[in-house]
Amino acid sequence: MTDVTVPFRAGREGYAAYRIPAVVATRAGTLLAFCEGRAGSAADHGHIDIVLKRSTDGGRTWGPLQVAASNGHDLAGNPAPVVLDTGRILLVHVRAAATATEAAILRGRVPDADGRRVWVRHSDDEGAAWSVPREITAQVKKPGWRWYATTPGHALQLSTGRILVPANHTLPPNGTDTGTGAEPRYNSGHCLLSDDRGETWYLGYLAENTDEYINVNETTAAELPDGRVYFNTRTDSASPGNRADAHSADGGRTLVKPFRPQAGLSAPVCQASVLQLRDLDLLLYSGPADPAFRALMTIRASTDGGTTWRTAYTVDGLPAAYSDLVRVDPDTVGLLYETGDFSAYETITFRRVPVARLGRAGALPLTDVESHP
């Protein structure tokens, strides 16, 4: 049995680098591993396609590389796939001009037409072919917002049927503010919602402040067994640690309380992923666990909706960065993550993790459990 495979390796199959993994399992059990294929370099701008590999054996082997979304020689990125109850797969993503750097966008130096815009396309055949892409920017991006990114990672269809895509944006400085727009305090969060299986979209909660305490950045979400949505976010500001979290009781329209520090998750400034195992009432979190460096990929687990966390599975001590989690089958969780021997960006690797390794049997002693302050 192959428990570790490497679907994407930098410099192979026509791309200089692969970044930003996302993975989902179709209703038929096919795994779809998405990421950004960066053609010329590892930079966050330039010619970037969303590429895809498919596995029909639980991630033990992978089919040929496909392009799931392209913007010509410009950028198509931040894949946020979701599998619907109908079997359709939606791929929400962003597009921008190849020359639109993050620094220029944050400072308001990029015209709206060349900046970060939001698109969606779908597949009805297990990801083998994709529809013509459709732009939804006007429905989900407010005028004046500068940076914009979907999650990155998998999106959700809630038990109500609503589709929820975590996302983030930046605000421009106001008239009395001396900032440029590139400072972390302008980072903000929101989510995209659809109640008609992706035909129309609207904005859910907004998490916007410029107090430099918690400024929401890349966000991941899971639906808890009681119907609440749990949000966990990267924060680059002055709050304790680099993670914050919040809950929604109305399917993402509003937050019960604003995002607050989650000091129970030691982590560097980096994206992470969450996944709810409903049959086990177990919420999982994946991300690097070294507090200062992107390294030590670790899965942590919570049995109280994200209030407290324990280490459930440590992959290794190698460099590691972005990740995404998927339920492969009743006995297996899949982890798609950036890693390498000397850099976190050498490969995007897929690891099969037995669910038995993640449950209460693997819990740490009470003294090792980390929680909210």
C-alpha cells in the first residue's frame, strides 16, 4: 500500500513551481488534487494556471496533469473546489493580470480590470472536463477592496444546501490614515455564499478592522455537527500567536463573536486547513507547528468545536507550508501539503493518514492539551 505519493514536483510537467494545494473527494470517491502551476517562477504573479490531478484509488496513484482553469498567459489561482450534493464540482477561483503584483495591488496601483477578480466554473464528470468560466466579481467584491483571495483550500456545501467559500480582502486607507494599504492592519475577511448551487452569489460576514490586533487573512472553514460553522484564520498582526477563530450560527451570514486569538494552535504565519469528521465528532486542523518557521507539518484535533486542541499526528520535521484535508474513506484522511527536504516548495505531497491515528486513542495527556487563553 502506498501511503505517500507526490502528485506535483517543482520543475516537472511544464511548470517551474506548484503552490496552493486544494483537494476534494467526489461522490464516486475520485480524489481531485488542485494547485497553482506557476509557469515561469515560484512568484505569486505571472503566468499561473490552476492544474489538477485525479486519483481513483484513494491517492495511491494519480492520473496525468490537467489544466482546470487558465487565464491565458495571465493568472488563474487560489482554487476553492467544492463537491455538491448533485455530484457537480464547483471551482471558485481568482484571476488577475500577470503583471499585477501583490505589492502594487495592496497600494492601489493596479486598475480594477487587471486586479483580483472572482470566477467560477464546474464539472459534471468527476473533473475530467470543465464548463466555460463565469465571472462573479460584481456579486462578491465590494468597490474599493484591493487584494482578494478565495480561501485557499476546499470550500463547503453546508447541510442546508448553502455553499460557503471562505475568502479574504484588504481595505484601502481612509482619508486620515497615513498607511499605504500594504500594512497587515488592512487585512480583512469575508465569505462567499450561494443558496442556489452556485448560480448566484452574495457576501456573508465581514471581518474588517484596522486596530492591528486581529486582521483576518487566509481562512478555512468546517461545519460542526450542531450546524455551526467554524472559521480558522491566519493573522499577521499583533494578536497572541498567528491563528484566530470564530463561529457562525447562521450559515456564514454573521459571526457569533468577532475573530479572537486561538493561542492553542502554535503555528508560523501560514495558511492552514480544517475538516470535520462528522461520524466521530472530531474537528481536524492541519498546518506547520513550528511557531517561527514553515516546518513540522502536524494534524491537530478538537472534540469541542475548536475551543481546545491536541496534537494528533505529526508528519515529520521537514519544511512544510500550505495544506488541505479531505476524507478519503471511512478509515482514511488525506493530507495534501507543500513540503520538501530543503524547502517547503519542492513538492506538493499527498499522505494517507489512518483515522484510527487521529481519534481519542492517540490523545496526549491533559497537561499537553492547548486551549484558548
